[in-house]
Amino acid sequence: MVGHAYAAVKRPFTVADDIRLTLFGNPAVTFSPDLRYFVVETQRGLLKLNRPESALRIFRTGDVIQFLRHPEIVRPPLPVWIVRKASFKNGPIITSIRWLPDSRNIAFLAKTGSGNDQLVLADLKSRTLHNLTPEDQHVTGFDIRDAKQFVYSVLSSRIREKAIHDGSATHVVATGRSLDSLIFPEYLYSDKLRHHDLSDLWAVTNGRRFRVRNRATGRAIPLHSFGQEALALSPDGHSVVTALGVSTIPPEWETLYPPSMPSSAYRIRAGKQEPEAFDGIRFVSEYVRIDLDSGTVTPLTHAPLAHATGWWGLPQADWSFDGKYIALSNTFLPPAKPGISEEMNRPCGIAVVSSDSPLVTCLEHLKGQTQQGYEDGYRYIAGARFCHGNNSRITVDYLIQNYFVKRSISYIRFHDGTWKSGSDDCGSGSQKQTVDVSVRQGPNTPPFLVATESGTKETRDIWDPNPELKGIQLSDVTVFKWKDKVGRAWTGGLYRPPGYAPNGKYPLVIQTHGFDESAFSPAGIFPTANAAQELAAVGVVVLQVHDCPIRVSQEESACQVAGYEAAVEQLSAQGLVDSERVGIIGFSRTCYYVLSALTTSSIHFKAASITDGIDAGYMQYLTLVDAGGNENAHATDAMIGAAPFGDGLQQWFRRSPAFNMSKVTAPLQVVALGLPSVLQLWEPYAALRFLNKPVDLNMLVEATHVLTNPGDRMISQGGTVDWFRFWLKGEEDSDEAKAGQYARWREMRNRETSNMEAARREPGRTER
């Protein structure tokens, strides 16, 4: 009995457990066009190899149906084939998974040992993998009909050629170059080559591979991010739809195609664009059709994609099975006549274009952003596709609830040519789906693969990817709701430590950047810097917070801070946390929110951490000139309310956290992901160093923004646990390898104590 009792004791959840978890992709399950098979995508970290792994499990649908219909069958069906890859230090290793029309082959991108993405074909009949593109090409997008008919985009060789040239040059023209490219040149940091998005269009027709050239110019056709996303090969394999950056933006486009709200930093600005520029993610683009045989480029909409103006959504294209129609997402349409209505001036979420006439039909107009969030009915359209073998039904995929929940609807074309919304069922007759396979999960429910028969609704578990969790003690996660001082509703996930005792006055850490109340998220919303379950395991309450919907506005940071303050006030009033032991974590955009909170909030933060993000600072503003179309400058101007020149600098003195670092009282952990990230986060770190305030700077040398490498995650998430455990609880890990960091932090703590004592002795000095 004693032995059994001992075996039942569960151990605490650790960062290593988090890394080893097998998590499903998005989408997790994709059925073959004939519905006879489905593929399940998963990812996990391999600590011993220090690599992420991607896996594809292909199941036979009939096996699952038999399992559902025969409860006497105890063992769930096994995959007929498993494809695993752990070929590079950073992931995801496998991306862009799609079935071919024959339902016997699956195409996907897989990373090579050098980090390039290679187009691979998985042949289900022979259980073999075939590389469809050379290993030295980095594939940035593709569409495919079969092994001898496909199109793809390849990172332009001119990027590497330029880097080699710069490496041997004695003189470089730096005008118009970003500072990052000058002080961290690509001939020294080759991984940065793939940070650019300029790609060339390639095609394979009847087995012949060639680079597609524009008939009008004789040059390779340049594709940037939007064009790579939108690649759609015609059923006959002779045409492709994509999006190209326009070389000249007409002046009338500035007024014809406005941003979603007047103050938006994202808008069309008339002038020249360089279609062959290395970076064109913010280019104004339009949908075109390219004849692969001749290289003729024909505009489809004669209007820009909507994304460049702050009407968010993915650019996607799809052909009907007979090649007569093309579905396009997130594009403006040209005005039919002067004085068009406000509704018609909005971009079209889903447009249908006739392939042999100028006829364009808009199925639904987009909802947009407002000063207070988003319009009623807003949804992020992620693409549209014609149902298999049917040119009269289109399925539209969209995201809701802060982009975490995916839904689909269908539009049906009637005999008179009109389209109306219908059910989300894309099948009919023999193609009707008789079983649904999905992921069952929740904040307290690890993900399971489950199957449900459509008619009987019989549901059974197919696969538990993480059986080891049965021996690990997880914290209880509840949905926490509150309102700020102006009545805005907020939602977050509250992670309580195992064995939580009410009125225990636990320390609290606020994690930012979103909360998905339908998902199992042990770290939080991102693995970078966040460690919710791990912090709870060492006795810290964690609140994972939805971001305020107000974006790119002077009210953005104030809204975030108001939400944090109200949450701490309510949790403290309920006796759940100690309001004098509160920490906060920022990552990416929310670094700005954390720095704003540290310099303006009534909360007396005990510790804080920021990783690889924007800070709305003066140094970051200047060092990012000519980077990404000056997107940072445009956005920061909108957030601060002015540019930092002339009279506008006074506004910056008041509103930019960088000019208010003297108000920071919390020890700040600054984590940079690579050398350029150090430069971008240098200002808050340097200011606190000059002010003799406790600040710690760490750099992960070759890390990605969203961490996937197991070793990088151990440092980032483990560092988070150590930092907040030290400052909020006064505890240290006994691991001797960490002795150096604790010696450094103890010295900071002594300095902080000295600063506080000096402040108390200073006449007339009051703490914020």
C-alpha cells in the first residue's frame, strides 16, 4: 500500500515538460479530397537532439469509422504512415501541408539541414518521400496539381549575390539601407538572408522546370510575401494567380481605398515602388493572372489588396475545378461609378472573378478596425476555397475571438448567378463526410485526437499524444473576467498553483498578448518568455491576459494599463494575490505595454521582463529608418500622437516610456533574440543602467522570434521562472550552473535597497 501511495504522487510541471509536449498544428486535421484519408500534424521539442520535430500521421478514415461503430474494438486505429522530421535547429520543420487532388499524395515544405524550406511530396501508396525542388533553393510558397505540374516561389538569388558582393567591397552606398543591414551584414550572418521576402516565380509544367519571366520586361517575376501566400495554379497547369507589387501607386488610390480608420498608420501613399526590392511585405499589391507559357501578366481586379491599408486578412486565391472562376480574398474592387456608397468603398472579403470576362462579384465586404476596437461582425478572413469538384460552392475560413478560434461558412451560387451564404458542409452525395476528427482540449484538458460519427454522434478518443502528463501535477486554470475603470470587459486565464489555498496572498505574474480559453496552453499564448504552468508550479499565480483591441492609437497603451490595474485590484480585493508582489511579462508588441505600465501605472510592480519587441522609444525609432517601409515610424507616430521632431518631441517626452525610465522602480529583465534585437532593446536597458537601477540584459544568439529550439526555450522560459521566483519570492534554484546569475541579481537587489534608502532620506522625495 505504501508503494502504491508513493507512486501516485505527481511531480511538478517544468520547462522541460513544456518543451517535450506534443501539440497539434493549425489546422490539426486535413482530410484528403476523397475523404478516404486524413493527415494529423503535430510538433514537439527533442531535448537530447536540441531540435524541434514535426510529424505527419496519416490515418485511413474507414478504420476510424469501424472503431466508432464497434465499441468492442478496444485498441484505437493506428496511422497507416508516420512522417517525422527534425532536420534543423529551428522550426516548425514541416509547414504548408496540402493534399493533392488525387488524394494519394501530400505536398509540404520541410526544412533542410541548412534551414531552407524544400518542397516535398509524400507518396501514400509507396510510403516514400520525393524532393520536388533542389536543396539549395529556399521555397517561400507553392501550389501543386501533381508531381509534374506545380508552381513555387524561391528566395531570390540576388539577395545572396548582394551579400557576397558587400563582403568583398571596399565601398558600400549606405543611403536608403537599414542600420541593421549595415552593422549586421548578411555576409557575416547568413541566416538573415531568409529574413527578406523577395522571391522569383518558378514553374514545373509536364516535368519541365523553368523560372517564369515577364513577357513585357524579360525579367524574372518578383514575388513578395502577399504573392507567395496567394499562389494558385489553374486546373490545366498553364496559369497562376498571385499578387504583385505595383510599380507606380496612382494618386487616386489614396482616396479611393482608405484605411479602416482615419488615424491608421497603414494607408496607401501614392508614388513609386521598386518591385524587385529585397523587402516588400508592406508593398501595395494587386491580384494578377500570369500565363506560364508566355509570361503575360494580366491584372484581375485593377485595385489593391486590402492588407496594406489596415483591413486585415490573408491574401488567398483558388480556382474552381473547371477553371472558370477564381476566388480572391481581401481585395478592394474598382468603383463601378462615381459617388459609390460607403459600403462599396470597403474592401471585399471574398470576391469571385470570372476567368474569361471582367465580371467580379463580391460575396461579403470586410468589417474593420475602429478607435475603440473592431466593428460588430468583424472576423479575420483567412482564405477561401472552392469545394472539391464543385464550382458553385465556396468555403470561407475565418478567425474570431482574438484570432484563436477558426470557423468556416459556405457561399452557394444559384442559377441566376447570385451567391448566398449557406451551411459549412462542403460535401455532397458520395463525398459527404461521415466522420469528424478534431482535437478536444481546454485550459485544463490536454489535447486528445477524437472522432465523431456524423449520424450517431458517437465519439471516441483516437490518440493521446501526451500520456506522460498523467504523472505530472498541473495547475488549475479558470477563465477570469473583469472590467476596467471605463467599463471595458476583459478576459484572461488564471493559473492557480497546485494546492492553492484561498486567501493565500500569492505573488502574481501578468502574462500579455492574448488568451485562448478553448486551448491547452501550458506556457501561455507563446512559448517565448512565457511560463504560466511552470511559474504556478513554484507557487506563483499567473494571469494570461487578452490584449485591448485598441491598436495603433494614442489610447493603445493606456487601455492596456487600465486592464492590468483593474485585474490586480480585483484579484487583490478577493484575497487571491498580494498586490505588493506583482510581476509582468512583455513579448513582441507588448514590450511597449509593459514599459508603459512600469512608467505610468499605479501598480507597484515588483519585477518585470521584456523580450524582443517594440518599445516606442526614440532610439528604436531612428535605428529602424528605411526598414520595412518605415512601418515602425508610422505606427509609433500614431501611438505617441506625433513624430519626435520639433514640437512633436514634447509629446514624446510625456508619452514615450523611453523618456520616463526614471519612474521605473521594478527590476527589469531584458532578453534579446539575436544581435539586431539587442540594438532595438538597448535604450530601456541603457537608461536603467545609467540610472543605477536593477536591470539584466541577456541575449540568445541565434534565436527566432517565436522560440522553437529546445535549448533556447530552456534559457528563455527557465530564465523567466528564475527571475520572478527570485524577485517575488526571494527563492533561488539550487542548480550550481546558475550561481553566476544569482550573484548578479543579489548585487542588483542590494543596489535597489540602497537606492530606496537614499530616496527615503532625500528631503521632499516621494515615490511614484
